Amino acid sequence: MKAFSITDIGERRRINQDYVYCSETAVGILPNLFVVADGMGGHNAGDYASRFCVEFFRRKIEESDMVSPIQAIKSALAETNKALLGEAEQQIELEGMGTTFVVATVFDKEMYVANIGDSRLYVIGNEMKQITEDHSLVEAMVKTGEIKRSEARVHPNKNIITRALGANEEVESDFFEVSLEEGDIVLMCSDGLTNMLEDETIEQIIRENEDLETAAATLVNHANQNGGKDNIAVIIIKV
């Protein structure tokens, strides 16, 4: 397995509120660990939220004695959410902060994924498939038929998410178990990438660049060339 991660402030933002963690080696009971978090909140609160949650979550995984990776991740997410709410209560300038959170770990050919918010995880094999489901207002509107899928990327309310760490006392996350094939590519990213580039363009760039660092840099460059309206976070994993 090989992996590469990158974040970029984009063309419009003054602060990078995206934060990534990328470890090809064991973290606690997990053989590897990959996380993308996209923070939200005024001033530095979003930056604080994403960094705090990723680092706190990592420590909880390191301390976990659970056998099941899903249970370890679920417990660590609950403790991270509680800790983030506690931070917001203690510092008035951090009130209302939160973050998306998508986490993955690969056991041989099985990948376990948890997701909160609208940061995404894709698997690129014979085709490119989005594994996670966006917890966002526009995704809900697509499901009810209120808008078309093609309209979601440009909808004025596309940045409104319906789930986040720090949003409620109880955290609600989706879990996925995905079977991988040799040579599959896993892409994890924030909406700073997917709001700027169509899935077809993302897939083409990754397929054309076998070197993971080059592929990630090219994705970021293209997102910025298309406007770079938000911070960009990318992790690419080759099985």
C-alpha cells in the first residue's frame, strides 16, 4: 500500500480549515489510518475544530483496546465529539465550531469507513464509485427529487451540511465495509475539490498520473484553476 496526502488553502480563503492525517503504518489496533476533516466556524474556530478532532481521534484509537475496528472508530468518534463540545463551552470564540470527518482503515482487502458531513471517499477500480453519502441539504433535496443531481454542485445552499462533529450531543455517523481489489485507488477529499471538479475530471486525472504525489498536486492545481473557492484536502491510497 502507498498513500499521499495534501491540503491547500485555495484561492479565496485566508485560513486553511481542512486537516488530514495519513499513516500507512499501524495506529493502535488499526493497521493504518486515514482521515480528512473540513472545519467550520468563525475566525479560527474551523481550523481549530478540524485539527483538534483529528488529533484527539488519533489518540483515542491509539488507546483503544477494542477488537472490532468499527467499534473502535465509533467509540473514538463519540469521545471526540464530546471533547469538541467541551472545548467550545470553555472558549467563547470557539462556540458553534464543527467539522466534517471521513475516516478509513484497510485490513488486507477490506476497508472500513466512517463518515460525518460532506467530505467524501471514492474507490476507483474498473469505475469510480462514491462510497460515502453527503450529509448535506442539497443531497437531501436530490433524494426528494426537489433538484437534479447535476444542479447540486452549483446550488447556492450546497455548503449547508446536516451532520458534523460538534453539532449535537450525540454524533451520528455512517459506516461502510468495502472489498478492495489489488490496484484499486482510494480517494478521500473535502468539498473544496468536489465543488470545483466533476467526478469525471477527478477520475481522469488520477488515472493519468500513476505517481500519487503528482496526481494529488494535479487535482489541487485544477481545483484552484477552476476558482479554488474553498480549502482543498486530498488523500490518495493505492492498494
